[in-house]
Amino acid sequence: MIHSWHYLLMSFMYILAGIMHFIKPKAYLRIMPGYLPNHKLLVTLSGIAEIALGLSLLSPKLKDLAIYGIILMLVIFLTVHFHMLSGKKASAGIPRWILLLRIPLQFGLMYWAYWYLEM
């Protein structure tokens, strides 16, 4: 199992991000694209997924599956990031330059996870 501080940081980051879906659900609800159904359920499920994937990183048997899950989740989350660039209301008041930086950040997070495959 990988015990590097940056691997543990990645696990903690997803667990914390998932917990935030339950602490501050309104922040996530307001950025959901209108074309997606049942926003509350999707925010709950995405929070559960982030927590489960973050915890799964800590299991040697589940690590690679968790990494693939994280990459898939980040690809899916790109739809929200692109939606937030579509207009003032969709941006939820976040400056456009920050929204633009989030796109390459998503790919950086995907690479960060991918880097640990087969280690």
C-alpha cells in the first residue's frame, strides 16, 4: 500500500469533499445544471461517491478500482464545471478566471490519481 503523504492527502481530500456535500449542500445545489434531474439526490450521491472512493484508496485491494472511479467521477464533474462557464447565474458568483482554472485542475486531479495505478 502507498503511504506517501501526497497519496494520503488525495484520500483525505476526497473524503473531506464528500463530507462537504452534507455540511453545505446548498453550495452544490446552486451549481447543478438545470438539465440534470433531482439535484438533491445527485448531490447526495456524489458526496457518498467521494467519501467511498476516498476511503477505498486506503484499501490495497480496492485502490486501483477507486482510482478508476475517481477519474470517471472527475470526468462527469466536468459537465458541471463547463455549465458554470455558461453564464452569470450558472457561475454562482465565482469569478470567471477561477472557473477557467478549474478545468485544467480537473485534468491535473485525474493525472494525480492515475499516477498511483499499479503502484
